[in-house]
Amino acid sequence: MSLQENVRNHRRREGWTQERLAEEADLSVGTVRKVEQGGTASVETIHALARALGTTTSSLFASEAPAPVHEAEGDGPKLTELRRALMPPIGLTAVVTEPTDVRDLHSIQSEIGDSHALYHADRYDSVAKRLPGILRASETAVALSEGEARQRAVVTRASAFLLAGKYLTQIRRYDMAYHALSRAIMDAREAGETQLAATGVVGMGWLLLRQDRFDEAEQLAATTAEEVEPRLSSATPGQLAVWGELNLRVASAARRNNRPDVAKAARRMAATAASALDREHVDFTQHWTTFGPVTAETKVIEDLALIGDARGVLNRLTDSPVSPKAVKKLGRPSANNWARHRLDVAKAHVLLGSHQDAMDELIGVKEESPEWLRHQAMARHVMRDILGTRKRTLTQDMREMAVHLGVAG
């Protein structure tokens, strides 16, 4: 069924006209008509239609064949070395690989840690250059090891795959990211490292969310969260963080899929984990990213942004874990989570017509994470809204931001 058929069928079951659906979904009649005539729609628009129709977002998605590809797709030479290291050609008897890269596990682990730091410092080009060598070295270490040494090498390779999966999801190379995360989870399971495998599942949940696979993301994260739920009185910070992150994935998927009750319950579980930590916990070797009370609150605000509650977003900026005073006490989330939060705030300002306040947020993110910002569809949406609704002449900052994001004004 196509998107247009799904929307039309649900609307007719309700006995609504297109005008009534537009009113209930807080969309224009033109948008509803466009969807029902076979036009494209953003996930946000489909989510609004699903909320109005009382169904899940995923139930409206099209299941028809994709349009033909008329131009060659790919990265050209940009990710060639990483692709070769991550997905080498496979023959009948063995993998056809590059010459082996022999290093001790300590040096590989150190480079993984350094590359993680570069990733969180917005140094994506540096990460891309380091990853092929890290992957080849970790593969070689596994191939040349036996017994307990091999198990340690498998754990190191799992960490290398996790880093690759995180980087590739961020730059939207989803097929490569899936391959890396799958290998990471399988390696961690083979080595009996449940915590590390659960960290891979957190990453897989993020990837599925990015692909709008809401049902699968929710089910995967919920099942894993149940399997690794810790005893709060004796749990380590890393265990609490992974469990909390898994519940964040459940909530994000359920919210986007118009399952608010499930999302609310998962947010409560994440808040429980965050409260048990007291402050933001930072340890990229133990879990996917920074987690704690501030991170949990940014995701509650993200829910409000998803449903277009701009005033609700701004009202939670004071006297909450994301206020400047609280962040100083509790610690700051990861650069990516904090930047994403600021985009939610920028979006709220645009919806309320406060263009300069929105620009202040975008500029702040650009100063701290310029490369990350260029990969964010939400940043482009916010900038397009500013360009499309501002009645006065654009400022120099606005013109420069449009260029940085590749948005035509």
C-alpha cells in the first residue's frame, strides 16, 4: 500500500473529509491533499497525520517499490578505505584482504579511545582516516590469537566496530553502519561481554530510528532493556547508563510511532536510571555516550519538540536539569546530545517567530560542532523556516548559516 492509500483509507474509516483531517492534524488542507495525491511528506507530517487518525506512524508508511535510481549513488573516493576495511570482498575459501597490520591490543585500544575523543570533538575527517587501520589491526589481532588472548582480541574488535558504527550512523551511511554494529554485537556476545553487546544494541536502536524503523527500534531496545535491567542498589554506573540509554531508545521510537503511553513509561525508567547516577556519567568504553539527569531531560524536551509544543520546550529550560545552574552542578551531556537539544530549542523559537533567538542557538552549535551541524536535517529545516518566514532582510549571520548548511535562500 502506498502512503496516499494508507492515509486515505484511515481518513475514510473515521468518516472525515480532507478538511477535517487537516484540522485535526494541525496541517494545511493543501498538505493533506498533496499526500493523498501521491506527493512526498516528511516523517513529521506523517506523524501528525497518525496522531490525528489514532494510529501508529509506521502503519501509514508506504510499502510500495522505491522509485528507480537515475544517477549513480555512492561516496566516490571519500570512504573507499573504510569500506574496504569494513566490508572486504569474500571468495569461496577466504576473505581477500590487504596485507596484515600487526599491532598489540593495548595500542589498538588506545587508538580506539583517541578516535572516540576525536569523534566527540567533531573531528570526523580524522576519525574516518583512522578507522581503516584500526579495523584491519583488530581483524589481524583476532586471526593471530588463540585461547584467552583471542577472546581479548574479539572484545577489542567489537569496540572497533562500535566506533565505526557510531561514526557511520552519524554521517548517514546506514548500510555500512548496520554491518559494523551487527559485527560489534556478535563479537561481544561471542566473548560473553553482555554490557558491550547491549551498548551495540543502543547503537542499533539509534540506527533504526534514523531509518524510521520505529516498531523494530522499540522492540529491540525494550527486549534488551528487560534482559539487562540492573538491581539499582548494586548496579555500576555503566550498567545504569546502558539501561537508561536503552529506555531512551524505547521512548524515542514509541513517541515517533504515536505510542505516547509506552514512551511515557520508558521515559520514567530512564529518569530512574538517571536519578540513581546523580550526575552525567562519562565513560565511552562502558556505554554509548554520556548519560545522566541532563541527558534524560533533553529527551523529554525532544518529545515536546516532536509534537510541536514550542512553549512547552521553552518552559522546561528554567528550573530543570537543563538550566545553566543545573548543568553546572550535574555535568554536561555529550556534545552531540547537547547540540541536538539546542536544535530543539531553535525549532521552538522559529515556531514562535523568534528568528534571532533561533539563530543564536544555531550559531552556538556551529561554534562548538560545525561538522556535526552540517549533517543535521533538523538544522536545515530550521534554517529553511527562518528563510521562508522572515519578512525583514536577512542578517549576515543568517546568510552565512544558510551557506554552511547548504540551504538556498
